[in-house]
Amino acid sequence: MKALFIFLLLAQTLTGLHDFVPGTAVTLLSPDLVGAYATAVVGDNYKLVFEGSLEPETEVRVLVLPPGEAADSVEMPPYGRVGPTGDDIYVQFDDDAQAVSLRKWLAKSYGVKLIFVPSGD
């Protein structure tokens, strides 16, 4: 039941912004919002491919921009953390809530496949 609540919380937070249609950009920012670690765009094949790898457990903010939207038009991006294997982002929406796998949520809710391609591959 708690997992369902967390998925609903995530859906409510992100779906107010967009529907993860092709052209939607996702940028992984530093926690202070100054630096960008990586950006990917949902392709026509509904794949969200990040080129390069991030260190496991790196803290990030997840900025999601629908096609044609400016960064200053969206709410404060939620915190996340790169998973222990570097192939997922666990998004935290509330200090008391359990982090949610972005990979699983995108696949289940939108049919979007989250992919990290390590540098040099």
C-alpha cells in the first residue's frame, strides 16, 4: 500500500508538468542547481538515454521540461540520488517518503525506458 502511495505522489508531482511525450527533456542537476550533470530527451521510440555515467549515490535534482517549456516555468525540481549500480535515479519528494525508482515509474506510467550508456560504449 505504501508503494502505491509513493507512486501516486510521484505521478501527482511530475504529471502536473507534462506527459513524458517525445521531446520532453530531463536534466540531472547538482543539488544547488548550479551545474548540470547530464541531459536526455525522450525520443520517438520512448527511450530516455543519458550518455555517460554518474557516480553511484550522487545527489541530484531532476528537472523535467516538456517540449517548448523554459526552465523558469517549472516548479523546484525534486531531489534524487543515483542508484548503487548507476543505472537508476531514486527520486525523493518528501523527507518522510521512500524514494521512488524513476526507471520503474517511467516504464509503468508512460512506457518510457530509462537508459544510462557509460562513456566509451
